[in-house]
Amino acid sequence: MRRTLYAAMAGAALVPFAIAAPAVAAPAAAAVLPSSGCVNDLPQPPRPGSPLPPRIDFGLPYLQFKPVPQFGPQNSRRRIPSPPAPKDPCKDPCPDITDPPPPAASVGSGSGSIAVPKITFTPRPIATIPVPVPGGTPPAPQARPPLQNPAAERGAVTAKPGNPRAGGLSYVAQVTGHGSTSRTDKRYQVNGTDLGIMWQATPDKVAVAFGDTFGKGFRPPGANGGDWRSNTLGFSTNKNLAKGLSIDSMVQDSRCHAAEVIASRKINYVEQTVIPTSGFAVGNRQYLSYMSINNFTLPGQWFTNYGGLAWSDDGGSTWTNSQYARWDNFFGQSKFQVSSMVPANGYVYMFGTPNGRLGTTALARVPASDVLNKTAYQYWVDGTWRPTANGDQATPLFGGPTGELSVRYDAAAQLWQATYLDVLRGGIVLRQSKSPQGLWSEPTLLMSSAQYPQLYGGFMHPWSTDKDLYFTATTYTSYNVDLMHIRTN
């Protein structure tokens, strides 16, 4: 997924013997810089030292009993302004925080010095058993939205379009992590993260939501390391996407540190994490749909507690979880756990899938003024917009398997586009329709897992067009977000 960091040396051609000429050294091959354009982000050669690891740790297994208070953590309101990028973009604004410590001193002296590993014993739980206990800080009560009872309305479907054509897939730039366009590791301690869900927050600003985020200690592959935040949020204003997606600012709670915007318990089999699934704006209010994950099961599969909505009235700085706009996951069968929500024509359309990446896609709509009122939602059921208790009667728009759905509406082309991971087709695919309820085209492969192993995501940039599609993608091997481009028609 990452761009090749060094150009290959060109082979020298042999020429016949002729009059001797002054020897001229061949020019050295230039290093291909990472997306940041910074020489100091090139991979560093290994430091000389002991062949032994600096630490040898022995795990001490034990059974962990974890107290689970009745009320979980509340969303933090601690914030500091996100400063502009340094005038020198390759300068580390917080070297005291982000620079690695110097190597440990060796025992002895001279070239034969060998560092003695530190021996440690770390208790490691082999299983966590949650134990409910009273306590925690209860959230501030919210007024219950007035009960709505929208009438059932027959709806029309549009003709099924031909399959979209796509070609010329290209890697644009790395969005997060070491060497990224905006050096998120140095400016925000975002060393490893995924997703990159985008929506137009204001006419000139795009919000970008990330999933589980790690700082110091992150080492690919996979989600790992210290300073775990279940989600983080940045903002971008650059419109020349051919040069990459620049993160101008992030929601911060301390110096050079991106904040977790929606809190999670981080307790397996209770609430392991809280991950954003889509975002949108209605007027000056920002909305974020998210899923509360109980636990991860098989690769690519997880079990959720519920899908919910949060809102922000301060431009995305602080967030409040709705206590009523949530879809509980009864027996793992709820159809609106991983949602992509899109405002259009006075409504907000909610495209939903069950937990994991193997379900089909369902649809609901709600007047834009009633987004937080669950009783105002109508679900697409066999050609009718119909109110139901939890949306479980909604009929599939198109078959699965559908993973991490992203939907956008292109008003200029009057075209709906949906991208998602299709594990059977082995990659990120695109469908199109002239209406949210369809009929939808068959899928077209945009990006193959055969070429980009452990691929997922595929979240469209809102400033794409129906001809030029920009989207973010993640590979678990790198566990960072990249911007991709493909031409479609």
C-alpha cells in the first residue's frame, strides 16, 4: 500500500574503448520521499548495537475479574486549540513528546560492547470476566423526543442502471502515520489508525473521523501500541486532492495529542471500543453515527451492543451521545449497526448493515429536523416507507456481503454511490443508483485485496465527482489510512 521509498539504481551501459576522458561519477539515485515530503521521514538505518533485544519479558498468565460500573465514562470536554502546521512542515512541533528516546547504554566499551537485556515479568490476563458493580458518573438526562407516528407511504424505485465502469486506480498519498501528508504522528500522536470517514462539515471544510488510534509503541501490522483512543477526528480544507488529503487540524485535548471524541469502556465483552461509521451536517450541527462494539470474534467479524448517534454544536469539538437515537442489537440481528447516513432533499437517509462484514444493506429515512427522534424514522419495507420499532422489518436494498458501507449523493449528477468491502469479490466495490431506494446497479470492483492484502474501508471523499472518485482505504498490514483515486463513469 505504501509508496516505494527508494528508487532503483540505473544500470550503467558498456561503451567501446575510445579516447580516455576524465572519470565522472554516476549520479546517485534520488530517494523517493514519503507523502510528507520530508527527508527526515525516510526509514532510518538500524542503530549499531547488541544483537540481543533490549528487554526479555516473561508473561505471567492469570484470570482477570474486571469491575464494570453501571455508568461508563462520559465524553471528555477537555480541549485546547489545534495550532496551525509549523512553517517548516518537516519540523517536529513536539520533539520532547514524539522523538524516540536515545538507545540504552551498552555494558563494556569498544566495538565489542554488548547491551545486557533487561529481564521483566509482566502479568497478562488470559481471559477477562466482567463483574457488574454500582457506580460511575451518570450522564445528564436528555428530554425524550415527542412521539411521532409517520404514516406508511408507498415509494417508487428507479430503473436499474448499468454497472459503473472504473479504471486507472492510483495511490495518491498516505493520510496518517509516519511519513503521512500531515505528519499526524508528530503533530497529533496518531501513529496508527484506520477508516478515514469523511463528510462536508461546512461548505469549505471536510471532517475526517478515524477508528481505533494508537500513539507511542505502535508497530505495524495491526492495531496495537500505547495511548489507545477509540476514535479521533480531524479537519481538512484542501481541494486539490490529487496532491493528497491534508489534515489541517484535529480535535485536541493536550499539546500535540488528538483527543478521543466519544468515550468507550475498553472492556472486552462489555464495550471493547466505540467506532465511528459515518458523519454528516444539518445546518450548524454535526452528527456522527457510531457502533458500540461488545467484542471482536472471527477476523472481520464483531458483535455490537448497539448503533447510535452523537451530535456536536461547536463544530465537532465536543460531542453528546443521544440517549434515544440508538438501535439495540437484539440477538445480533439488528440491521442498523454499521450505518452510513446522508442528508438529501429534506431527509437524512440511513443505510445500515448488521454487525460485521457479511450482512446485506437496509434503508431508512427521517426528516432532517428529526434526526435524533427515532420514532420519526421510516424504513424501506417491500416498496413502502414504513415506521417500525427497530427497523428489523426493513428489506435488503442489495445483497451482501457488505462491509463498512460508505454512501454519497452527487447532486450535480443526481446520482447515489455506495462503496464497501465485498469479501467474496475480494475488494472494495462500487454500486450506483438514481434513488436511495434503488434499484441499484451490480457492484464494480475498485480496489482488489489480492493486490492490497488485508484491505478494508473505502470511504468516499464528499468533494469527489461522478467521474473522479477519491476514497480512503486501510490495510491491516500497515494499519494507516491512504487516499486513493479512480476514474468512474
